[in-house]
Amino acid sequence: MNWIERLHRWTIEFLLFLGTYFVISGFIRYPANGLWSVFVAHTLSALLNGHIFALFAHDLFWFSFYKDRKSFIYYIENIRGRLQRKNPSCVCEVLIFGSLVRGNFKASSDLDIRYIANDGIWNALCTATWVFFERVHALLAGFPIDIYMFRNRDEMEKKIDFKNEKPVCVYYHGSKLRRMMPDTVSFENFKLIFLSSSMGSDS
């Protein structure tokens, strides 16, 4: 996470702490109420922000609910649908990276997806909120997602191997990323290639 996404996470954790403290203080006294509130808030925050099913897919792949290409495409199309319905101006572009793009998808793969914020702190905070709700949605759906928010090319280059990965564009708004990264693959073209047998087996 960059510092804005960390700030967003800490804010959510603080709000969870306040809510938990208010609820349990009626029957647990100080200082135990504070300690329990910290524990509950941190645990909930880790669950909501922790990519739990992505960890399952890597380490307990037999537990994963999404092991085939069609189910991945179906979930990505749901993400696209949510973005296209709301059309958030805070989000510059949503890109897919990782094993799906490199052509070595297998049953233990997760979805590496990155939301790039438009310029400005407010846009970055709003994009971080979008990312948070997508994490929650993936948690409820049991989907193995690895999702973060970036603000610029420098942040992306620290985490992504552009030499071996050409990103797939899932959503686009504005012109910032075209200046920052002109070479992307359309989702439609990626979908056709990904669903074909030419990209290898799913074992």
C-alpha cells in the first residue's frame, strides 16, 4: 500500500475501534474494553483488507472456489459492470497484471488488479475507498483478489515488471494513464485470448 491507502486503512480500523469500544463498554470495564476493542478492530480490518482468499488460492488451492478461466472472466466482468454503472471520475484506469496476463494461469492463480487514481489527494482517497469495497466484495464472494491503488507510474514500476507484463485495461476514465502508459491491451482482446486453449492448461 502507498501512504494514502495506509491512511485509509488506519481510518477504517480506528472507526471499527470506536464502534467496538462503544458496544462492549456496556459490559466490559476499562482497560479490558480498550484492549478487546483494539483486537476486534484490527482483526476485522485484517479480514476486510487482507486478501484472505488470495492466500487460500496460493497456499490452500483446493479450498479456492474459482479455479477455471470462465469464473475469472465472469468475476472481472462484474467488476467492470460496477465501474461502468457508477463511472467514478476519481479512478483513472483499472488494470490487470500477473499470471493471467503472462499466460500462465492455473488453479492457484489470483487476480492481480490495480486501480490508478486521477490526480489529487481526494481522488486518491476515493479510489482507495473503491479498492476497499472491492476487497469486501471479493471476501463475500470468496474470490482470490490481489488489489491495490496506485497514484503514478513510479509507484507502479516498483511493483510491476513491465518488461514481461503488458497490462489489460478493464476500465478507463480521462487521459492521465494514456500519457503515463500508452501501451495496454483491451479487455475484449484479452478475454478472447484468455479463454482460448492457446494460453496453456489450467492445471
